[in-house]
Amino acid sequence: MSEFGEWTTAEGLPAFDYRAGPRSWDPIIDLPSNRHVVHVGNRRITLAAGSDGLVSVWDEHVDGRWIAERTGIARFGETSTETARHKLFGPTFFRLKVAEIERTVLCPEGEAPWLLIKVDVVNDGSEVLRGSLSEEWEVRPRLVDLEFGPSRNETPVDLRVVALEQVGGERAETTLGPLSISVPVELEPGERTTFWFRFGFLDHPVDPAAVYTESLAALRERLPTGPDEIRWHAALLTGAACTDGVLGGHTLNQGSAYAFRHGFNGAARDPLQHALPLVHLEPDLALSVLRNTCAWGSPDGDLPYALDGRKQPWTQLFRPSDQNLWALWLAAEYAAATDDLAAFGEPVPYHPVHHADPVPLAENLRRQFRFFADEVGVGEHGHVRIFNADWNDLAIRESGVDRDLMIERGESVLNSAMAAWVLPVYARLAERLGDHATAAEARDRADDLRQRVADEWNGRWFRRAHAPGGKPVGENDLWLEVQPWAILCGAATPDQARALLRTIDEKCRTGSPLGARHRWPFSTPSQVWFSVNATLIWAAARYDPDLAWDEWRRMTLHAHTTAYPATWTGTLSGPDCYLGPESDRPGETWALPDSGVAMQAYPVANLHSHSQPLLAHLRLRGVEP
């Protein structure tokens, strides 16, 4: 059982009853903190609810900014919600109870750019209760844009009007500073009354009771059936979406330290990956994320590594070689699941920096295929080139091979294996769209790559990469990320697949309560990556379902709580990667303090910790394109 509280049910939905007092933890690159947060939201705004009873509000509509931080208090006489000991984290709401007050802050369903606040006041005494109830917020806009090292605390230039209102009554507005509204209260013994407030970018008038009731009913209806943890993951994944006022559609920033501490939305592959389970849960949102991420790119089919905090392409750090594959995969999975071919005729813009005309989604994807085939291309061993990274941002550094040589001529077996699976799936879509030439080429390339991956079997596992003129990378060490793709693409024979899974079980999974470590022999510290282990579960399901289900269970929040009950990270949300049991901080996450970068600085609200358990669960149930 978690030392922070326990799971419960509220409003017919999974929720967490938080009971712990302040507990210090170390962000590594920032000062120690005793505040724990959970991110919930709708398709526009994000609420970061804190264990201190305060909240922060994040908006990514035109840039990445906090609207308000550590604020939001209801006060009645000497009673204040920031002193509440009873805290309830719901999938789209945060509830506090103290003395006469119960206060719920809700992110309404849809794209409302504001929070709905329900304050119930009850008189449990024997005398008339009189006083003044105040709702208090502090508007403190802060742009987060490429901050590596100390936070710059940058105030945005274009301050927007933020409002607090008692619904149907007084309204206060500001671009910077405090907002407060007070209302009189008089209750007879046993009486209860409800006050409604809104905070954010207020639009048209609303019926607050109807919004509250209908939002919770709609949430209950749209979440998938299944265990509460599946429903929780679906709510937190979809609650991280935001309508994009620059590129259109919805962005699905992977969040955590990348967005909220360091100020970028990346890599481009990540929103595409996070949207994959949504194809089968909320397909309209999956399509919207596909269109949005394709709009990051340039007319030649390239996708930038990331967008910075101002939504401008950020290409200075990494130039990955795999990103087009994720777009082709998401598009193909969407078409296979929905049969919505009309979507591929709708225009998609390119990023405004390119001053290019929109093209139909099908043409955008065709250009991405051409970029992958012609510009990324293959090296002297026939494998897909690596540029300066593939899925693994640090693959070149960890390979031990000369960096410049690898960037110029290095090859990624991981890219080849993934492409050998993705390209035939994309070919089926291209065929349905009438592009027979592209479909045939995609299949031919996949067939060639599949054979080249098959040739990388060394009797124990598949090699990882090639440097020109040198020994292959991964001859004597197992890189987990390539192995599932070798199985999925058909490069591994059935006997090889079973033997490989036994090796992974023995070398990578033994003694690791959160799942397979991504390298063997273990790096220091060993690491467990959601993205890698989701594909491992998928591949294992074909040959060893018991191992696959056991690996999925190790991926769960329940498994993390069981192994590390005193660590908040992994209780309700997590990072993209956990440190393994050999670490001096097992169950926490990575930090590179010398570079001013640390997932540990904001180790929750990473969408891999929600999307990958969902995707893996779908694959275990046999849902594939």
C-alpha cells in the first residue's frame, strides 16, 4: 500500500485519497521540495493539483506557459482550504475538505479554457452560521522556453486577461496579480449551500451545475471499460491534450520535465506515439494529433526534433532519423481502425516558418515517406542511417563509436527493424488511397530491411547498429529497444523469438520489479523505459503470453507502489523512464545535472507512463492494425 494514501472511487470514477503530510524529495537540479503534483485536464487546459492544497494552471494554446502557480484558495473565516488534510485527486478534478468547506476544482469536458470551482458550505452546528466566503487566486504568467539550468522565470510579453467570477455574479479580471471574490454566507443548522466560480479565460455564460454534472457523466461514458488503472490512464492521457492556436488540431506534449521544467514539446515522435492508443479510444483526437504533428514539418517531409516553448522548430540539439515512421504508423493504424479515408484528403498546413501552402494529409505523409527513403536513406550495410539519433537520443554516445563518423555514415538496426514493420502497414494505406507506386516501394524496402535485420542475429540477440569499417554495435551487449521490433517485423524466426525472449527474461527482467532493463550488461544505473517495454509486451504476446502479461503488470502504477511505496513518482503518474533496482535512487528517474537537464526535476505527467500501458494492453487483447 502507498504511504501517500489509497485508491478509492469518487463520482463513479477512480480517484486517490491523499493522506500524507509533507515529504521531501530531491529534483536534483532544483531545490528540494515537499510538494507532490498530479496533472489532469481537458482538451485545452491543464490543472496541476498539489499535495499542499494549491494548484497551478498550464496552457499550451499559443506557447508553453503557466497561467498561475501554487494558488487557488477558498477561505471562510479562519478556515482555509490550503490547510485541508483531506485531499482527493480525481481524473479531471481536485477536491479538498476542511471544516465547513468542500471545494472541487474541475476541468470541464471539451475545450473550455477555464476551471469550474464548486464550493459547498455546510452548517453541522447548532447555531446559525454567518460569514464571508472568499475565492482567491494569483495570476502569475510564466513562459517556459528552453530552460536548461536555473529557471529564468520569464514573464510572457503578450499578457492575456484572466478572470475569476462567481458564476452569474461578480467578475474580477487581470493580466498579472491577485484576484478575489467574496460572497456572504448565512446558513441555518443542518443547511447546505453551493457556490460556483470560474477561473481562466472566460467565454460565454454557463449553467455551472449542468456543466459539472454533464462533464462527469460524459467522462464516465467515454473512458474505456476495464480496470480502474486503465480508466485512469485514459483520463490523464486525454487530459493532456491542448488545442493548438498556431498549427491547428491538438498537441499531445509528452509533458513532465521536458515541457514543464525545460520548455519544449518533443520529440515529434512522442505525440504520435501517445496518440496510438487513442485510435481505439478517441479516434477524433488521434487524428487531430496526427494532423497537428505533421504540421510541425517542412515541405520536404522532414519533422523537427521538437518545438520550443514558443512553438518554433527546434533542431539544434538532435536530428533523429526515425520520426517519419511514427507518423506513417499512426496514420495507417487510424485508417485501419476507422476506415476514414476522407480524412486523408483534407489539407494540412506546414509550419509557418516555411511559408508553404497546405497539402492533403495523404500528400504530407507521402512526402514524409520520400524523406525517410531518400534523405535518411541507408548506409553501406543496407540499414537505415542513424543521423545523430534514432529513438534513443543518446545511442551514438552510448555506442562508443566516433560521433562524427556515426552521424555521417552510421546505421541503425533499430530503424531498419521498425521500418520493416511500419512500411507494409503504411503500404496498405497508400494502396487504399490509390498510390500504388508508393505502396509497392514501401513493401519492397520493408522486405529488404527485414532480411538485413534477420542477418543481425548473433545467436543470442540482434545487433544494434553499424559504424562504417568497424565492429557492429551490440555484438556483446544486448540493446533491448531493437529486439521486440526484430520479432514484430518477422526478422526473427519462431525459434529465435522464443530463445530471445528467454534471454531477455534472464538478462533484463530478473530482479527488476518495474520491467525489463533496456541494456545488458546493466548500465549504471540501469533504466526501464515505458516506450521500449510496450513493444516488448506486444512482441512477447505472440510467443510467450505469460511473460507478456507479467511484463505489463510490472509496468503498472500498482507495481511501482508495491515496490516503492514511499516514492511519489509512479504512484499516480510517472516519467518516461525509471531507474532500475541497482540505482542509488531505484524507482525514481534520470538526471544529467552537468547538462542542467533532469527528468527528476519534474518526474510525473509524462505521457509515456499513461499511453504505453494503454497501448500494450490493447496489443495484449489482440488489437492491431
